[in-house]
Amino acid sequence: MDLIRSESLTKRYGSVVGLSDLTVAIPAGTIALVGPNGAGKSTFLRLLLGLLQPTAGTAQVLGMEIGLHGIALRERVGYMPEHDCLIPEMTGIGFVAYMGRLSGLPKSDAFGRAHDVLQFVGLREERYRKISEYSVGMRQRVKLAQAIVHDPPLALLDEPTAGLDPTGRAEMLALLKALSQTKGRSLVLSTHLLPDVEGLCDYLVVLNDGRLLVAAPTKEVLSVDSAEFVIRIKGDMSAFVGSLQRHGVVSRPARHEVRIDRPAGGERVLFEAAAEADCQIRYLGPATHSIEELFLRLVPGPPTGAKS
């Protein structure tokens, strides 16, 4: 059974298309939902939760139709929204326990689970403080805690690193990594920050302007391209590029490296070009394509009108 399956799922806001004819099957695991701001990511998540009604099409989450099993679905799915969903005058423990009860937990179980998940996210004594006193990082952590308090098999996390400094972002990603290793737990991480994806997610869904661009295992997206080389040198990069050109090798220089197609004359010509330019080749190997490179190829310009 697929974790999420949609058929021609569409959402319009008047004349603006939020999601357009989205048909996708997503397996269980840790999934990255990637796209620029306005790509349709949040719209997709809200449709899956039954918080929005589709204009057309349908979807299943954990085998349940989104239009027919809304309450049962939300008991089995956790949701961390992008925007603030917190009640400022409540304490962290009170809020998370309250959200646990809304997700179907008995009162005693809700408080026990709230203590456990707040400990997990790193809010110890802070759990007894009012949320109005929390920093941005603490607010993100309590949002994550309320999404998992009822131990759902699926958690939908909308921009979980938003607003965090580098240290806070690294700590949040470490928490998500630990969650992803929990048996029977799937995560959907919605983000426009591509470095959040690599090393964490095993499946990639790319949206732009409300349309599906890619749905594939991350390993396939990052597969090695044996027809392209990466070269890193010690010496004058411009001199090396000029020498490559004289040897008939077309190069694509970047700040710290040069990418080339496999040369017809073999690798020897590369070392000859380096010697002529008085450079040393420090690294020569097949290129791999990052998610960011894929995204830039697939999304050449800014979105034209989709809602986030």
C-alpha cells in the first residue's frame, strides 16, 4: 500500500491554481516535498489532512480517502504547520497534552506522552513556561512535539526549520533524523531549503506552480552521471580552462571546480592540459548531481502563480 496516493488532485483559489491535476504515488519512508515558495506544498498537505476540500480529484493517505475519513485520518497523522499554531498563554506541557487529547488520547495518556515528546525535542524545564516566553527555536520544537504526541505512523512537517539559525536548524534536522529511524514511522518534510533534504530523505517529490515535476527515490535523483567529470585543481583556474579549450575540451567552470563531458581522447588529455597550464589535478572523478542542481534544471524561473 502506498503511503500517499493522489489522482488528478486539483485545488483552485478563484482564478489562482494552488494544485493542478496532481497524480502521484508516494511510498512509506522519509519523503521530501520540495519546491519554491508558492509551489503548492502547503496546499497539498492541507488537502491530505482534509483541512481543504479539493476542487477536483481525490487522494488516499494510509489507505483512507481524504474526503471520507477526515477524523480517523487525523488521529493517525501528525501535522506541524508552517505558521504559528500555538496558544501563547498555555504552557508547553499543557498545550502538547491538549493537542494529544484532540488527537484521541485519554487525558492521562496525553500528559504522559506530552512529557515524553517534550523531553525528546529538548524542552525540559522549559515545558512549564508559557509559550509566549519561548524563542523561535523553542516554538518550532513544541510544534514538532504536538505533531508526534499521539505517536502517529505519518507526520506531515511543513517548513520545520523555518526561522532557525544554523545551530537550531542542525538540531532540528537531527531530531527529524532520529524520528525517521523509528520503526513504522514515515515523515513528509515540506521545504524550500534543499540542503535540508540531502542525507535525510529517501524519496523526493518536486512541485512547481502546483504541478508535479519529479517523484522518485532520492538515490535515483542523485545518481552518478558517468558521462560527466568533476576536476579540482591547484593552480590558476582560468589558465587551466584555457588549456582545456586548446585541447578541444569544453569545460563548465564553477568557483572551485570544472565540469567536463568525458573527453574523446581519454583522461590523458586532461593531465596534459594541466601540465601546460602549470596546474596540478587534485581530484578527478565522475560527477554526481545534487538535489539543488536538479531543482535548478527543472525550475528555470520563479513560480508564476501557485499558492504555497
